[in-house]
Amino acid sequence: MKAMEGRETEMTPLTGGANNPTYVAPREDVHESEYVRMMANMFGIGSVDLTEEKEELRRSDFPYDEHITMAEYEESSDDCLWTAMPDSIVALNLTLASTKELTDNTFTYIKAAFLCGLLPLAMTFIIEFTSIMCLWEDNSDLRNSEHFCEQHPLLQLSVVGIFMLTLQAPLQDICIEAAIGLSSTKVCFDAAEGSDLFLIGSGAEAGNGREFEEVERKPLIMKEVKTSAVSWVVYWVSVSLEFAVWCLTLYVGVHYTLSQADASEIVQSAVAISFINEIDNMVYDNVASEQLKEFLAKAEYMVPIMKASGKTTFHSMLTRLSLQTPILCTVTYFIVYSLRNIHCDPITGETLISD
């Protein structure tokens, strides 16, 4: 009996099928034969019209401030991309800067930003820029460098290619942050986790003789993405500085790596310098609690200017595989041989002496 009680099928009223307009009750005479009608009636097995077009749920159609179930969210689809912010201290500040409930009141936003993210963010950028400039001043000048022209071009191409690979993930994070800032108008938060973290976890009270409602049945909520004048400046200054760090890491990293004396130092430098773009992730790991990280990782932003993968995932993968390698090889070749043409004699391969 227990097995029968736990057994459910979408064809029966037990799962709400009776409220489905395509559902046909077992006693209605729409079956192919008398036998099918009799057996369906005996066991109470209804049927669903599979030929009828079902209304497709779209995530972008969910209204603001409405709670939805996890099933509703997962079963819905959209032409545009829905994605979370990257796991970094920069993204934490961007989330604060785009949360309407905070940005509607400038003083509230500034207070929350300083308490939660701006100070670690400023410290992160200071560490990153200081590290880059120290590497540049230490040994990154290829002019009159004997070691650069003596190294085999194939080694230099391989090392620069590896270095470029390590910078791809940070660049993708910056692109996602910029796309969200440019076009996102809606975000889906996990209200249940938000309540546990920011209400119950902070010791907040609902009021005398009251308690907060449970939202476990419909744990998700759609919220508006909106920036104020102040938070807009913070958002785009943060993204711009992050991109500047990436560009400087690429420029200084290539010069610093190729200026090393021997092959082992070249390889070690290429791997070591890539850590600069990971500093914001390391600060985030140490500053944010695990519950906050989990809450932010589940928040998904609608990005209208980016297309969702969906049924085109396989084609997107093929496109990426077919284009990524040629582009990476072309850029790597251009970087190495441009520097060799500038600093090395094309005939003798010796270093060009500059005044």
C-alpha cells in the first residue's frame, strides 16, 4: 500500500492534472477502443493531449516582487542569458550598487557599501596596482635585453600562450559584469536564503507578537535592478579599474616574463604573475561568509544583450572550440614577433642597442 500511495503520475488528478486544460478524465469517452476506455476507467487513468501547444513560461515575464517556486523558474526559459555575478569582491560591490532597495536611498547605499564592500575593494585595487608597478620597475624592460633575443621564439610563443590562457577567465568575468551593468533590469534572488541571512541571521524581529512568514514553498523572488547616480559611478569605476588591472597585467606580464634570463625563470614567471587577477577572488574568499557566497551565487541576473545557450549549447561549444584556438594563436604570435621585431635584429637575431 505504501508503494501505491507514493506512486504519482502527471496523468492523474493527484498531481493537479484535473486543472490542466489538456487533461481528460478517465470516464470521458475519447479513447481508441472500448477496451481502453474500460481499463482506463477501472484504474482511473486519465490522459493528456500531447498535440496541444503548451504556453511557454518566460522568466522575463515574471512580475517584480512576486514569489515563484523553484520548479516555475527551472521550467521557464528565455532567449536572453540569465547568469550570476562572478565570485569576487568586485562583484559583491556591483551587486550592492545595482540593488534597487539600497540605491533608492543614497545614504543607505553609501552606508551599506562602506560597511560591506568598498574598503576591501579599495584595498584590492591598491594591492593589484602596487604589484604590477613593482614588477614593471623590477625587470620588465626589453630594451637592450640580451636574454630576450637569445631565447628560442617557440619557447616564448608557448609561454605567452599559457599566460594568455590564464587571463581568459578574468576577462570573461569583466565582460559579464559589464553586460549586466549595461542591460540588466531584473534579478532572481533566493528569498528563503536571504531571509535566513539578513533577517533571522541578523537577529531582526518582525514586531511585537509577530513573526516572519515562511517562504520555503515559493523561495524565489524577482527584483528590479536599478542604480542611482552614486551607485552608477561606483559600478562603472569598479569595472573600469578591474579592466585596467587586466590590461596592465597582460602588458607588464608579457614583458616581465620574456625578460627573464633562462627557460625555467620564464615559465615560473608566466605562472606566478597570473595570480594578480586572482587577488580580488582571494579577498572575497576571506571577507565574505560561506552563507553570503551561497546567496550571491544563486542570484541570477537577466542579461538581454547576451543570448542564452539553451538548445544551441552544442553549437556554441563547437564555435568556441573552432575559433578560440586560432584567435589565441594569432594574438600570441603577433605579441611575440612584434616585440622581437622591435628589440631584435631580424638578420643576426642579436639585441638592438638603443640610446
